[in-house]
Amino acid sequence: MKPVHEVVACVCDHGLFLPIALKLGETFKKVFYWSPSDTVLPRIAEGIIGDGFSEVERVNDVWEVIHQCDCAVFPDIGFHALQNQIQLIGKPVWGHNGGDILEASRGEFLRVLEELGMDIPPYEKFKGLTALREHLLDKEDKFIKVSKWRGDWETLHFTNWAQDEVTLDQYAYRLGPAKELFTFYVFDKIDTDIEDGCDTYCIDGQFPSLCLHGIENKDKSYLGAVQDTSELPEQLREVNEKFAPVLSQFGYRSFFTSEVRIKDDKSYFIDPTCRAGSPPSQLMTELYTNLADIIWQGANGVCIDPKPAGQFGVQALLHTDRDKDEWTVLSLNPDIEQFVKCGFACQIDGRVCIPPHPLGDQIGWLVATGDTIAETIGNLKDFAAMLPDGITCELESLSHLLIEAEKAKDEGGMVPKGQAIPTNEEKEEGQMVMIHTAHIWREPDGSIHVRLPPQAAPWTDEGEKGIIEVNGHEEEMTIHIEREWPNN
């Protein structure tokens, strides 16, 4: 096998995972980048993704360059036939090799769960929006999923008819006559606060001995730790063990993420991600120092462990104040260029330029690593302070992740290795985690303390139970408020 620095690769993508291609370009000898742009009325926004960056060379057709390449890399779902064709000419591929059906087809995923004897939450299936509406008239608290067409229908939490009738009306208008072609899966709510998962990769049924174990504040931020897979909760290990032979049958060689909800003695594998996760693949490009070697050897059927740059990693979503139909142009401070991860982008005159794209004002992620949570979040805050005007970072959401991590540990669920919230001893040593205007730490007795500046209005009195929003729902816990900053 060639040394990794002699490898020529072509990354085939839809645009979202451009940061992976750019990172590979720092190690591989050459990286070509291709994303589909041929339509009836071609637009430069699709045809310019990846253009102008020194790390990659954008090409108009993968077949123009594939014979020069040592391998092809597919970080996203789709492209199954193309992966097969490239393998037929003798080129190794990093990709799902058809295993993305587990993510794209809800029915197939449920069939596999049943075949493996795994827990499945109660659900009902309906063909067409009319049948779905009739079913929901007297229902409450349901979760509605579809297969494949995530751009048309993301998972919908249906509260009740009075509140969500108008939402269904909007879907009927947007989907038009095609609304009756959808198959809808209506799931009962899994009444638990414990949702766990691990972000890893699988090579012909083999997983590495280290993985990224973290928690996500949906569409806002992610906090994770590098952990030995043997330390994962048994519910996550069960998913890997049972799905290893399933993935092996596909010849699967790609990223893999599991999301598991845990209630009492049952665990429900609710969603597989058969591609690079978003998050945390953007973080992986900085946290895994040997990412290029992982992908090169993985494409050739060899599973190696990641080499982490630190114990912890964090990423937070970036927003632009531009209108959704405007381009965003970033002139980045050189000190943070490598930590700003933007998909759908090109580079023009040294500036990162992002055309209007399907994710609207979400232009990318800011990432950071470190050996403690305090150091990691501190690094992220330092990077955020150097962002250009008009770009905001979801820093506030990190406080929710810290509290969620501590709560999950107490309930036996997921928590990154080490302390989720710095202890009082670490606080005295200057290891407090500061999120905007608050310092948060945990005392030895388990209580959570928040230090606010004098002008900030507390949400609870000293030593009393207060309500904190955690990942979209409210939790009551004892909060201790201190009304002054540390002397240092």
C-alpha cells in the first residue's frame, strides 16, 4: 500500500463535506473534488463548490480524473452506482457501498432491527398525507418520519391537532400532488431524557477501538470526548456488535453514527447515520490527526485507530446575517482559518465565499480541541472572538450541553470521559468554563453553581431550585447563584 503522502484521491460529495476534502488535501499528494452541478439551468453556486482552494482541485466530472487516482472518497450518502463502477475498475473506495439504505429507507432500517431482535418503539405506517391527517385528528405527542426526502420533511414532533393542523396544511401546500406518494411512520414518544450515541467508522464490519462519544444540542453545538469503545454503555456496544455483520455484507467502509434512546431496560436504536455526521465530522478533521490515513487504509479494507489531538472536542454552528439569497464572504483571521469549517464554499481572492445554499443562514461550524473541557471551550471562545463582523457562533448553547452531560452521568447515560463540569477545585485553579456572561462549575456534592456578573438577572434565587432549558425541554435542579466575578 502506498504511503499516505503519495496518494491521489477524488472526493465525491454534494457540497456539505467539503471540509473533509480540504483536510485530506493537506496530507494526500493530490485531491480532486467533484460535486454534481449539471442541471437544465446550471448555476454557478453549484459549479463552484471547492474552487479556488489550494488543498483541492475542483473537476467537472469524476471520470475525467479517476484513472489518475489511487482511491475515491464518498463522505455522504448517495452515489451507490458510482461507487460500484469505480470499484469495478480496481480503485478502492471509502464509502457506504449501498449501506446508506439503512439511513435512506425507514422501512428497511426497521426490518433489519426486527431481524436482529432489537427493541423497536411502537409505530404505525400511513401512505399519503390525507391518511396521516385523519389518523392524527385525536392523537398527541407523536414523532413523524419519512424515508429519503429529508429536504421535504424532517422529523416532525406532532403535539396535537389544535397546535399542528396549520403545519400539516403547510406541508400539503409545499408537497402538492406528491403529498400522497409519501409513506409516513408515526412513532410513539419514548419517554426518556437519555439519548446516547457514538460517532465512529466501520471497515468491513470492524470498528476502531477508539471513538468519539458526545452529545449534541440539535442544530447548535456538539461536545465530545475520545473514548475507548470498551468504555461505552452496553446499549451502544450492542448496536455496533449487531450491526457489524450487517455493514460487512455491504462491504461498508465509511463513517457510522448511532443514536440510541434508553428507557429502563430497553434501548431503541432510532437513527443510523451512514455517512460523515454533521456534527461531528467537522470536528474530526482537527481532532483526528491521522484522518487521511484512516480513510486511505479504510478504503483498502484496513481499520486503524484514530490519533487524537486532544481528549475533548467541541463545535458550534455559525450563522450569517446575510439574506438567504445573498452570498456570504469571509475574510478570516489566519489564526482561525483551520478551525472554521464551511460546506458549499469556494475561495476567491483569498476570501471564503459561500453562495446561497439549502441550509440558509447556517454557513458552517467553528471547532476546537483540548485536553480538558474547560480548555476546549476556552479555545472555542477565543476563536469566536476573532470571527468577522456579521458572523455569530452558537456559544450560549454550550451551557446546555454541560448541564446535560452532568445530568446524563447521574442517570447512567452518556457522559464524555472525565468531568462534564469543572469541580470547585478546578474553579479555584482558574479552570472554570465561561459561556458568555456565566461561569458554570460542579461542587463535590454534585450541585451546579453559576456565577453571574452583578448586572445579570438570575433565573432563580441563591440555593433554590430553578428551571433551566436543556435541549429544548425544561429541567428543575438546584442552582447556586454567585453575584460577582473572580478577582483574577
